[in-house]
Amino acid sequence: MRKITFIIFLILPLSIIAQVGIETTRPTKTLDVNGEMRVRFTSSNLNEPAAKDSILVVDNFGNVNRTSSKKVVNSYLKTVVKGKFSSSSVVNLSLISNKVTIPFDAVDFDINSEFNTTTNTFTAKQDGIYSIKIQIKSDATVGIATNFGVAISKNGSIISRNNFANISLLSTNVTPPIRSLESLVQLNTGDTINFNIVSDLISVSILGTSEDCFFTIQQIR
């Protein structure tokens, strides 16, 4: 009976201790290793779902967590976006203070889901250098000697623009109806990008066709 009692006494602390520390007397997890870890052998797992959803990652505090391979890959994916209008109809816009936001409301692709088609706003998820391009094409109502162009706005302020007046020859407008602009922009996480039409007109109409009016944003570093 004494032997049984002694064995129970030895086993009991193992069930009471919920956390075990190696090289630490104050473990904060079920197993807390204060040092490097080496695994001499692991078995191969050919289960495809496990490969996708059972990746172990370590945060800055040394905590080991499980995550999916998709999240790991997405955290390193650079921005690639191409936007357009959802309809090919003519887009009529009214300008306030010689500027209006171009209401792109659709995307061909958006790898990191950074463009909001409701607010027509791109919001950067990563710090970096971005190549940004915008192109629009006006309809026939933009007259001669009218100042008309496009601009890129960062956090609500124009940082780059391309606008000029239409030129006439023998009373005929000979200026191409397309306006385009491309620039390198440094963005921090949370910075926003919008595209604008700038003009002396009170209102302007541009084509909604995706081959004429579109924008691209690509993170290059």
C-alpha cells in the first residue's frame, strides 16, 4: 500500500504542472524553450491540405503559431492592380475647383485587394516604391483651347499631372483625345492614391471602355 501511495505521489506533480520550461524557471506556455531548437528527424507529410494549412511560424517574441501557406505567400506578394469602369458607357463628370475624382469602379485584377471600387481609392498595404499609370480618353465634346488632363493624388493632394489645351487647325481640333500619365511614387502603409481629371471645364465626359480608360499600380520595390 505504501508503494502504491509513493508512486501516486510521484505521478501527481506531473499532472498538476501545466507548463514546462527548458532553460527557464518561469514558462509562459505549455512548453517554453529558452534557447535554440534542433529537430533531428521529421516524417514526410504528403497530405496536400496539411501542406496548405499547417505551416508553423515564429513571431518576434518566439511564439510558435500555425498559419496557412496562402497567408505566408500573400504577406510577400507585391501590389499589382489594373482598374477600369464596370460599364463601357460614356462617363459624365462635374468638376469642382477644376478637379474631379475619376470613379473607376471595377478591376481586372487586384492581387492584394487594395483598391476600393466604392470609394475609387487605392490604399497601400506595404511600404514601397510604386509605378502608377493612368490613361483616359475624352469624348468629342471637349472643345478647342480647352485645358484638359489627368492627375495622380496621394493622400488627397495632387503629386503629378499632365494637362494641356486642345489645339485647332483650320477650326478643327487636332489634339489627340487621350491623356496619360505615369510616375514612380513612394508610399507608406495606409497611404492612398486617387486619380483625377483636371480641367477648366465645368463638366467633362470620358469614355468608359476599358481599352481607352484604365489605370495600373505595380509595386516595384
